[in-house]
Amino acid sequence: MTLISTVALNVWLLTIIPKGFFPEQDTGRLNANLVADQSISFQLLSKKLTQILALIQQDPAVDDVVGYSGSGGGGAAAQINTGRMFVSLKPRGQRDGVDRVIRD
């Protein structure tokens, strides 16, 4: 009887628990990375990052977006072909879910 109860409980849990590789969680924030060709200059990457930030800011679900280009402390660790963006979304009542915002 214990075995049957355990199997039944596991089957029931498998049917009600959300499935997917990543857990779905809407914190209202998104992080993104930009990686350009190795031969890009820092000035050109900064210009492209500014264009991308302006495009993202136009989304009606976005409250604010900031970003920076280049990373590392200089020397061999410096990477001038990368950028990072941080997006703050509007409150949940004023927008769709984060999955839909990313998809659209």
C-alpha cells in the first residue's frame, strides 16, 4: 500500500509542477550581454550600444534601461568588444509577463 501511495503521489506531483529548463520567475528585471566582433573599436561599440539602448527604451513595457561597453580591468583581461545592459520593467500590472516582453 505504501508503494502504491508513493507512486501515485509522484505521478500527481509530476502533473502539477511547472516544467521547463529554467524556473519561471518575473522579477521585473532583465540582463543582456552584447558581444561584437573582435576587431570592433571601443567607440563604434559604444555607438552601437547607445542605439540598442534607445531601441529597447521604446518598448512600452520598459521603465528604464542602462548599459556599459567594455569590461575588465585593463591589460590582458580587458575586453572592448563586449557590453552589458540592465533593463527595469514597469510594474506587473502595466505590462505583460516577462516571457512575453522578451519574445516581443
